[in-house]
Amino acid sequence: MKNLTKSVIIFSILGILIYGCKQDVPKPTKAKELTANKIHTKYCSRCHSLSFYSSSDRKVKSLDSLVTRIGTCNSKIGLDMSEEEITKVANFLGKDYYKF
Ligand code: HEC
């Protein structure tokens, strides 16, 4: 009997957690609906064009520091991209421009 009560409580808590999480799915932001390339055109290219990332002026040397640097620009311009969006842009720039 005790075990049954325990199971009921555990399943109720799990149910609440799962239901709660479903309720908690973040609404897509504007940046999330765009491809990395479009995010860049819309929010980033007013300061540096895509060609900057394949020029000799670039400083970033690894995918990790690319993520960090995009994070810095992201907060500097108040864009508020999620980690997922930052990674998406980093993967795009890393693959097509930095060639990591
Ligand atoms: C208000 C202007 C501004 C905007 C908008 C901006 N950045 Fe930057 N970004 C800078 C400046 C300034 C630097 C430093 C340039 C330097 O080191 O000479 C920089 C550097 C970078 C670098 C490092 C390049 C390298 O290899 O040296 C990356 C990557 C980058 N930005 C990505 C982004 C992305 C992605 C966005 C859009 C989400 C963005 N930036 C938006 C100003 C901006």
C-alpha cells in the first residue's frame, strides 16, 4: 500500500513536471524563425559584412571563441538571441567563412 501511494505521488509529480514543461516552451523569437544567413543580414551586417569573416582582419580562431564573440555582439546590440540561435549562427559562419 505504501509503495502504491509512493508511485501515485511520483507519477503525479512527473505529470506536473511534464505538463509544466510543455507550458514553458519559449515562444519563437524573431531571430529564431530566420536562417543563420538571414539573421546575419538583418541584425549583423550593418556593422560587418560576411566578407569580414574570411578576411585577414578576422581574429577568431576556433568555433568556441566564435560562439563567445557572437554572444558578445548579441548582448551589445540587445538582440537577445538564445544559445541555440547563437550556435546556429556560429555553425554557419564557422563552416562557410572561417572553415573550421
Ligand atoms: C553595433 C555593431 C555590431 C553589430 C550589430 C554586430 N557586431 Fe559583431 N563585431 C562588432 C565589432 C566592433 C567587432 C570587433 C571588430 C574587430 O575586432 O575589429 C565585432 C566582431 C565580431 C566577430 C569577430 C570577427 C573576428 O573573427 O574577428 C564576430 C564573429 C561577430 N562580430 C559576429 C556578429 C554577429 C553574428 C552579429 C549579429 C548577431 C554581430 N556581430 C553584430 C560590432 C557589431
